[in-house]
Amino acid sequence: MVYSYVQQSANRSPLHYGWVIVFTGTLCILACLGFGRFALGMLLPSMAQTLKLTYSQMGFISTANFVGYLISVLISGFLAMRIGARKLIFIALVLVGASMILVSRANDFGTVLVLYLLTGIGSGAANVPVMGLVSHWFASTIRGRAAGFIVIGSGFAIIISGKLIPFINRVEGAEGWRVSWLILGCSVLVIAFVGALLLRNDPKEKGLEPLGSADTAAFYSRIINVMKTNIYRKRVIYHLGIIYFLFGYTYVIYATFIVTTLVKERGFSETLAGDFWSWVGILSLVSGPVFGTLSDKLGRKTGLLVVFFLQALSYLLVASGLPGAFLYLSIGFYGIVAWSIPSIMAAAVGDYVGAQRAGQAFGFVTFIFGFGQIIGPAVAGVLAEKTGSFSGSFSMAAAFAGAAILLTAFLRKPESAHEGESPLKPT
């Protein structure tokens, strides 16, 4: 009786607690991916100058982060099921913040490499359970929209880093990058405690049902529990994983090296390059919600096709060496779809395997995606080292995005609201 009353009262609330999960998830993504990963592109030029880094070493630093990310996503889905997403996210964010603070004291390439590996481990261990919460708190009909709002945390981080880091460098000089790492790391620690306070693993902890088509969502969750879906026997999960791999390989080349390309090859000041990078962040704020919602309405396949097409154009425009106006177009195309793929992918795995296995499935495809993130910056850095330019690296990224378009074209739809679920109607 008491539980029923609490549930009914909570359901009458004008704000479903799922949106608190989204807000907190956005902060967590801002911390683990935004500050932990996407600030690196702004920091690399000044770090390279102080630590005497080559193009190859810059690429390997980024790769180290993704090696750590890959290690963590391999087990983070299982850890989230064992200890709970909330606790895992807190531990992971503490690791991210602490390792970033220690990077601020590093004096050589090797130390940065090891510490940024730890940052990557924390980033993956936070990101996977955060995105997995979407399938617990939201029904399939609005899952893409919810995931889209969460992933824009990285966009806010890019805006902040694009403005903050050049300012700190102007004030502090050559060692300003150390202060930036320290400030960003401390910010991550604060967000870790906010997440521990606000996140919840399941709607039942608040006496709620998932937001959306609650009647069907509850039914499908029961079906999935009975079926105990084995995600590793589903070929579509491997198909999604390969598509996600290609995204990981290509987007990270742009994120890691666009600022360096603008400063070293196009003669931009660090402040102007930071303004460009901030515009990526500003535009990216609409990428997750818009394309997540688009995938809800038109299907995950259509959403992926549009995003990869715009990304391929973005990479080609940088590679072409065309005048500055085309760089604005490149920034625009990249920014407007920047976080679309993760939001669509998080929703898609829930569509195919159901809410109860979504975290595990997203962890698995993110593991495959991680290989792309590892290989992409390393290959791009070595290629730029040999050719003296990142033009070939961006051309390679465009070709891989084209391959993703072809693979997406052959992606099949779920057989029902969740693949393999009973065709019976909910009662």
C-alpha cells in the first residue's frame, strides 16, 4: 500500500526523476569524456612545446587514453551489474580526476602516457554505465532523445576548454597547460560527488516506471528477464560494433589533431584555434538531442546514415587545404553531429536486446569502438610525421566514414520493439 502510494505520487510529479538522471549523466559525460578526453586537443600544442613532443608522441598520448578506455569497457558492463552503475561511476570519476591532477605535474612523455592511460580507464568505466542507465529509465520511444541530451556534456566541455585553456596560457605562459590540467581534474572530482548524490540505478529505487510508454516498457522488461538474452549470439551487435569502430577511428583523429593542424599548419593563433574548437562545442549541444530524436522518429539506420555523411564531408574539407571559409564549414559539419553516434548507438542496443541487457551490450560495442579510438590517432600521428602534414590523415578519416555509410546501409531493423521479444501484446 505504501509503495503503491509513493509510486502514484511520484508518477504525478511534473518532472520525472529520469530527467534528473539525464542532467546528472550530462555532468558525468562532461567530466569523463569532455574534460578527460576532448580537452586534450587544446592542451597538446602547449604541452608539445614544453615537453618537446613529436607528432607521433602526440598521437600515442591520445592512443594511451583509448587503450585505458578499451580495458575498462571490456569489464565495465559486468561491474555495473555487480556493484551498481552509481557506485561504479563514482569510483571511475575519482580515478579520472586524480590522474588528470597528476598529469599537471608530469615532466616527460612517459609519465604523461601512463597517467593518461589511467584517465582512459576511468573514462570508460564511467561512460558505459552512464549510457546504460538510459535504457533503465526511458522506454524505447524516447530513449534516443534522452541519450542525446546526456552526450552533449562533451560539447559543454569543449566550449569551456576552448575558452579557458588559451586564457590560462596567456596568464601563466608556457606552463599554463599544467594549471589547466589541475583545474579540470579538480572539477571532475566535484562532479563525482554530485553523481554519487543524484544518480540512481533503477526507477524502482524512486518508486517509478521508465518514462515513456510505461505500459509496454514494463512488459518488455519482464520478457527480457525471462529470456535472459545472450547478446554475444546476436550478429547485429557485431554489425553495430563494426560501425561504432569506424566512428571511433575517424572522429578521434579530428578531435585530437584539428587544433594542432590549425596552429601548426594553418598559422592560427592558439586563441583563434580555441575559438574554432569552442564553436564545435556550441554546435555539438544540439547534436545528441536532435539526431537522437531523429533516430526515434525515422529509425536508427537513417540517423546513422545522415551523421556519417556529414562527418565524411567535414574530414574532406580539412584534408583539401581549401581556404578558411571551408574550415568553418568543416567545423560546422563536425560540430552539428559530434555526439550523435553515441546517443543513437546507446538507443539502438536497447532496441535490439532490451533494457536489462542494454548496459552489457553497449559495453561490448563500446569495446569494439575502443579499438578504433586506439588505432586512429596513432596511425594519423605516424602518417603526419612521415608526410609533414595531417592532410593524409583527414583523407583517411573520410574514407573510413564512407565505409561506415556502406555498412549502415545493410543494418536491419529490430524484429519487434526489442529483437526477439514475444509478439504477444502487453497485458
